[in-house]
Amino acid sequence: MHKLVLGLAVGSIWALFQGPALAATGTALGVDPAAEAHKAEQVRQLVVGADISIGERIVTGASGQVQIKFDDQTELVVGPNSSLLIEDFLLREDGSAGKLAINALAGTFRFVTGRAPKDRYSITTPTGTIGVRGTAFELYVTPDWTYVLVQHGSVIGTNKAGDKSVVLEVVCEIGQISFGDAIVLGHADQFRDRDRLRAMFMYAANQHPLLREFRISQAERCLNRPAPGGQGGEESSSEEDPTPPPDPKDLKIGYRP
């Protein structure tokens, strides 16, 4: 993807027009075209160095992408065809303490926690909530399903009703959160349809579109190893396997082709 090579001065100039009411603790360090910030009736094109403010909805097109770093070093990537609402910051404009609260509305995301206490992060999706414990994970969101791929640390997923939860704490483990349930689907090595998983968790398959500081060491290990039933490799299935590996085509994965 073509990067917009713009200096941080662009963001500073923009901030002069925003005034103190839009003071932000998030900065867009990497932006691809077709990325906008919506707030009330205002829409602005995002550029490298732009501040991200409370109440803004980040929207990307088919070629869009935004890499955001917050003051506590939390990193957030908003992938193509995605939208996300910034609901609160750790430090609000009036100096009071808040949470880093985001609402992942739809699309694909990468989230890496920073230095803040883990109970200060709040992530919601249309089907539930996600709690973190020193975590890096990939997220894929549709109106009916939320999918999580753990890169390190652990994730707690709770369904919308709040009566079902699941803990994901194994590297490359995948979870599903729906309105009525929260379950572990299995380890990425168990899935035969790797192409579908790569479409959902695009940054676990290819980190080249990301700035170096937004990449995770060995992130591709989850999806780019041989699939079960392949030729050779430790991941090939055998007749001795007690449980047949799950296949995404047999699950209600509402991924976008």
C-alpha cells in the first residue's frame, strides 16, 4: 500500500485549528488513503501526525488503514473496510482519569496494550466486550460475530447479555463471541481453511503494511504454518487424533470475501 509521506508538522497545523476542546492522547503515526475521522457533522481526512480525539469514529475504505499510538504506548491498527469509535481516553481533556475505551464497530483490527493498568482498557463490539491482561491480539468484527486471535497474553471475551465468558490465553488460540455465547474455537493450527482465517486476521498473515513499531514478533506463526492434512510438518493431522480439527466452513463465520 502506498504510504502518505507527510511530516508530523501536518498534525500540528491541524491541531491549531482544533483548539483545546479536541486535545487528544492518540496520534495517527501511519495512514493509508481512504481513512477518515467522523465527529458530529464534521468529517476530516486523516493524515500522518493527526490527533485522534474522544468521540471520533475512524472509518476506512477498501484501501484504508490507520495505525494509532496512544500516550501510554497502546497501539491500535484499524484495517481496511473498518470502523471504530473512540469513546474515552485514559486522560480526559479536563485532566481527569478515564479509560481507553473503544467500540470496534466492524472490520479487522490489531490491539497491543501499553503501560496502563489492564482494568483501564474497555473494548466493545456489537456482540460483546473484551477484557485484556497484558495482551496483543487480532480482532475481526461483524454485526453478528466477533472473532479474536491471541498473539500473546490473554483475552477475556463476554457476550452481549453478560452471562457467558471465555478466557483465551494460548498463543494462536481463536475465540468467537456472539450475542448468546462466548467460546473457544480452537488453535489456529487446527483449522484447514487458512485462506479464510487470513482474510479475517490479515495482519497475522502479513505485517508488511504496518510500521515496524506496530509489528509483533513472529505474528505470522499462527496462520502461515502448514494446515492440517498438508504435506509433512508437525501440524498435519493423523488418524490417531481423538478429535477432528474444526473447519471454519462448518462454523458461522461471517467473514467478508
